[in-house]
Amino acid sequence: MAIPPRPHPLARSKVARWANRAVELLWDKGITPKPPLEPDYLWKVGSKGFEITDETSIRTESEIADFRNRLERLCRSLREEARLNPLGHTLAYGQLTAAIRKRHALGRYWRRNPDVAATAIRDPLIVIGQMRAGTTRVHRLFAADPRHAGTRFCNSHDPVPSSPDLRPLKSGVALAIARQINPWLDAIHPFGATRIDEEIGWLAGALSPATFEAQWHIPGYVAWSEAQDPAPLYTEFARILRTDAFAMGNAGKPRVLKCPQFSEDLPALLDRFPGARLVIAERSDSAVLTSSISLVSSQMAFQSDEADLQRIEAEWKRKLNLRNKRMATALDQTLRDVVSIDFADLGRDWQAVMSQAYASLGLTLTPEALAAMMREQEKAAKGAHSSHRTHILEFQGT
């Protein structure tokens, strides 16, 4: 896939500029009203067609209260801090109403099938580490092993089981639109509707800041969320994982999980999966920060006319330090064995690194697993990810 030049971290595509003007024109002409980012309005739209018992379902009162509180505070940050342009406002509206709708749909599914959310699963293998530290590569290599399971992007994007399963088609359409708005998307993270990907969609559905803080300037919500107990998020996450394992028929295989947010919330995650094995993806802080700034800038540029590189750099430097401290504290308190994989070592000789990691985990790297990993490596090599390194070097003037 050819990736166009990216002249600046805050560059916007022609499609993004056109879409922003088109939305603004629709509002100005009164053809479509500007939807308020108010909790009650979003709830009315997102819950349409559902019963109140669908949202409450098998969830506790504290879990229900946590979601409502998060929605209230996130909307406040979006209105008062994010400075969204018309396209950004529309995307925020769409994401939040979708989260409310999927929450109701999941609740209805669990209300009708209460045992599914308690499906017995194998202890997962969890990849943790900073955003841009090589977690995706490590994740996909482990998940390529036929003895392991992974989460399809479409299942992360929409965790509600359906028959027939149209999620790959719907996610493929969503990705096609996203690539038009942000043509550098695959250079930053290689996507595919059915490709193994992180479970960030499940956290976003519970209104974790994981995906939102990389799109919008919402410091009030982020600060508040960082001070909260994330247990309700991971209770919901665990139910979704068990439901997905049931629906996909792979509950008997260890699921390989990955999301950079895990490094921030590790105690809550391990409380839900006490038998999990951990793999840490490591990379120098300077490289992580540079790549993170590029990713966040790419997402914020078309959603706000006031995105600021210095502000983005300061926030993600703070976030990097926070996650380093929280991850180190959590790992110091765990008695389990932890395997570390260095980004540079993986680039030099991935087979040797994976062989050593398997040995440290007490696993056998079978010929079938190695062959599957080789296919994953070949797929990655044909992708557009290498373009991101070129973009960063051009931004730095080297």
C-alpha cells in the first residue's frame, strides 16, 4: 500500500479538510443539527431500541455508576477542553453513542445468555509496555502460534457476537473510511479487519481514556481517570474476553492480550487474570516518545484546529513517565516470572529473541509455530509500517 508523503506531524489530508468543511456547512445551513456532547442526549441516542435492563444486565450498581460518571466527565472535557472542529465533534459524537449502544447490546446478550460471561478460559499471555515500544510486533508473533489465540480487530471494534457475523465487513468499511481521512494510518499501525490486534476497543467501550487521549486534548478527564480505581473497566474487559472466547470457539487456547493501557493499570488487570504470564516489550524512552508524538499528532490534527505539538510532547512525556513508574511498581510487587523483549534485539534477530522468550516461559517453539511466525513477519514486511520511520526522520530533518 502506497503511503503519501507526510510533510508535517500535524498534516491533514484533503479528504479530512473536505469532510470538516462539509460537516460545518450542514450545520450552518440547518440541514443537520449539531449534536450536543451532553450525556443525557448521547444516552438517548445510544440506548434507542434497548430496555433499561439491557444496560444493567449482570453489571453491579458500582459498575453502572462508574460508566455514567465517566460519560459525564468525558463529555465535560470534550466541551470545555478539546476544542474540536466540526469533524472532530462528529467523530466524538459517533464514538460515544457507539460505546453506549454496544454497552446495551452486550448487556442484552449477557442477560439472555448469563453463563457466557463466565466461560472458563485458559490463563492468558499478556504483552505489556509503552505505546510504540514494539508491543504490536511481539503480540502478533506470539498470537501467530497455532496453540495460542488472538483477538481480531473487528472483534475489538465491536465485541457483540452476532450471527451471521458481519463484523469483518463492517470493520473493513470503517477502516476504509478512516484511511481516507488519515492516509498515514497504516504507516503508524498496520490494520486489517480480521488481523490480530489489541483489545483497546473493549477498554474504550467502558470509557477508559486509552483511545480517547490519543485523539483529543482532554486533560481534565485523563487526570481524573488516572486517579480512579480501574477495576470496573477490567471487570467488563474480562466478561468481554470470556464472551469472545465462547463465540470464537477458542476458550481452550491461551489468549495473547495486548494494550499499552495495561502498563498503567497492571494491578487491576492481574486481579482479573491472576494466572497470566507477562511479556514486556521494551524500547528506549526517547524513541517511544518521538513515535508517540507522531501517532497522537496524526490523530489530533484533523479533529482540532488548535492541536499543538509542544502541548502533545509535554503530555506524552508525562504519560510515558507515569506508565514507567506504575509498571515498575506493579512488577516489583508480583511474584510471577516476567519475560522482557527489547525492540532493537527483535529487529536484529527475531527468531533468536522468540526462542529465548519461549524457553523462559517454559514453552516449546514448535516448527508449526515458527512457520506461522515467519508468515506474520512476511506480512509485516510487506506493510506500510516502515514509512513511519521515514516520516519521523523527515520531521527531525535527518
